[in-house]
Amino acid sequence: MATADAPARARRVSSRARNDAVLLGAVELARAAALDVASSPEDVGEHLGTQAEGERLMSHRFAAGMKGYHGWHWTVTLARVPRGRVATVCEVELLPGEDAILAPEWVPWSERLRPGDLRAGDTLPFRADDPRLEPGWTPTGDEELDGVAIEELALARQRVLSPQGRDEAAERWYRGTRGPTAPNAVASASECTTCGFLVPLQGPLGQLFGVCANEWSPDDGKVVSLDHGCGAHSETDVSRRGSDWPAPAPLIDESSIERVQVETDTAAPASAAGTTEGTGIA
């Protein structure tokens, strides 16, 4: 029965709050309270109305006149004691309306950070549950076994790459600027796998990648895929091409004369003379 009476009681309280003449008439008191909080008188605009908060409890709303606060309003909550004739200021707030311009939802810095944002002196927050890493070595309690693992096998790191971290790195490197689809690789005549400056990696990543050790290469000191390439390959050379200038004219030496002996045929004139007389041509 109490549950059934609750909505009716709430309606009676709301009705009494709306009809509270003392709180409804305290507009100037509410405005003065908003002006006391605002930076300048222009920041408090016109009166937008009232809202019943409860029995003998009401809020007055005023438009916010500050730049950048479109749709916001000052909310001044007033109250009075039973049988009281004076309103009392409870609180003053600057609240957004339905069409207010709001800032985007806050995202922690560790989630906003992107690759390339880290600068000198910055420190990344520790991620205990980073899926890219897994425990590198769990001590067994055996001093001899642990000593071999730490001193000889260099397994002293707390965490190492997990299969997910390794696969993500391989995918990122292969599709990046030092993979087979980079402009340098497409224009190259040979791949890095046949270059003498390639330093192979160890482990599974060594099946796809190495490190360039050629100071003339744009990828010097970087991880490159084996099917990457550039113009500084150790076994390639530039093609020989002719000059773009026209060929010079031959030189003629006119300062000396070369004597040439020409042999003459004595029978040819006699034969030619006989032919002339036979035709009657003088």
C-alpha cells in the first residue's frame, strides 16, 4: 500500500513546490547569487524559468552570456524553512542545456597516446596486462638452474614479446615504409635478401626481417623486410648510357699533304677513241 501511495505523494509535493509563492518570487535574489559567482554582469542573461526540485525547494534558471557557452544556463537553487517567508540560496551551478556545446568525453592519457607521440623525457605508464608481452622467466627456486638461466641464457627480463606482440610488430613493419610496397622497394632492381649489408635477425622475425647496415641507404640502422630494396644494394650498379651531347665533327688536318700514287689504265683511251671514230662523232 505504501508503494501505491508513493506516486501520489510525489505529485502532491511537486504541486506544492510549483505553488510556492515565496520561492517563485525570489527571482532577484537568485539573479544576485548568480552575479556573485559570474565573472561579469554580462555573463548572467535573461530569466529562463523555474523548476520545482521538491517541497520548499526550487531552482531558477538564467541564460549564460559567456562566449563558448551556447546552450548553458545558470541554475540557482532556493529553499525556505516551514512557515518561513524568506528564501535562502542553496547553491549556484553552471549547467548545460539540451543544445549546449560540450567537451568530448574524457579519455585517459595512456589511451590517447599514439605511436610517435613520445618525446625525450616522457615516460609511458606501466601496463601490467599488456597483451603484447608475456613473462620472460619465472624463478624456480633452484639457485643453480636460475643462475644458468639468468647469467648464461640472459633470461633476466621480467617480460618478453608474446606471440600477439610479435605478430603485430611483423604486420606493422611489413606494411610500413620498409616493406616490399615502399616506393624505394618498388623502384629497386634487387631485394635486401641478396644485399651484403643486411644483418639478419634471430628467431621467428628473422624469417622475414633484417637490419640494414649501409650508411648510404635511407634505411641504415632500420629493420627492413627481406623483400625490401633500395638503390644502395651492394651488388647493383648504374647502367652505362651515352652522352646527351651530339657527336663532334671529324677533325681535318690541313697542315700536311699525303702523297697518293694513282695507277692509270693505258688501254682504255685507245678503245674509247676507236669507238668514237666508228660512230662518226668528231
